[in-house]
Amino acid sequence: AELGRNFVQRLGDIALIGLDTGEDKLDTNPLFAGIFKMKPYREKQARWLAEVIETPAVKTAKFKVVFCHIPLFDPDPNADDGTTVTPDGYAKWSRECRELWEDTFVLGGVCLVIAGHRHQFRFDPATKDRPWAQIVGGGPECGFTGHGQDRRADSSRFPTVIEGLVENDALRLKVHDLLNGRLVLDSTVNVVARSR
């Protein structure tokens, strides 16, 4: 109850896990004047995640999919470090959440993280060092970026619908661009073996 935004839902072969990444700025950001404390909340979620990953509803699912607002990885070597606020006023991904939760993802066999925050679609396939894939969904900017006088057209920004279906022992993912009526991803994610 004290983690009211977290959830677990089992749908057939898929366990859906919801985590709350919270604010995209560190607790030490002067904006919060020392009154905002996300780190203890995230740590509490890490303990909750370690427990829930072992429940029968999650442990026996072929596919474990995590949902959170802020991405947990950015493949761009020039991206911020996941803690630093960019000139746009936010961190593009959450290093703190990744550091707190990733070991449990790996131990528990999480195969996919679905995030938002960036309002721009991106797919990061799993790698040897990061066995979970990540989809960053698009948002309501609908073809524009920037604000006020800096607002300009950007074809990489479109609202998305993410579809998942278990087929032939793989999780087939389709991502639809709702603005332009096109399919932007048709890929599969395989079962990730638990490392325990």
C-alpha cells in the first residue's frame, strides 16, 4: 500500500511489473530545497521488486516486462549521465533506478523495459551486458519539438502504441506510429533465463 504506484499483473505467459521512477532530478537538486526524497522511495521499491520477482505469478512467467516512466538506459555516448539535468531541464534517463533495480532484473529474467519520458520512440535491443531490451515510447508532441518560439517540426516525435503477443516462444513486439499510420518496429524478444 505504501508503494501505491507499483503493480504486478499476470497475463498468460507475461508478467507485467510496474515501477515508479519518480522525479528525473536527484534529491540534491536545488529546485527541491532539500524536501524531496526519491532515493529512499526507490530503495523501498528495490526491496519490493526483489520480493515480487520471486512470487509464483512472476517467477513462472516466461516473459517479465517492466513498465516505468523514465528510461533506464541511453545508448547515446553523448547523453547525460542519468543524473545530470540537461539544458532542457531534465535527465534523459535514470541511473539511480537502473543501479537499484538492474541486478534484480537480471537475476529474475526480465526481458523488456517499456518507458516513456522522452516523447520520442526508441528501441534498444538487449546486449550481452544488458540482457533486457528497452522500448521508449513516443508521446503527445505529435511531430514537434521545442517550446514557444523554439517549437519546430520533428518527424521522429509521434505518439506510439506498443503491442506484445507471445508467438513461438518469443514475445513479438509491434510499435505503431499513430501520427503517420505506420509500423515502426516489428521485433521479437526471447525468454531471458533467470541467473539464479
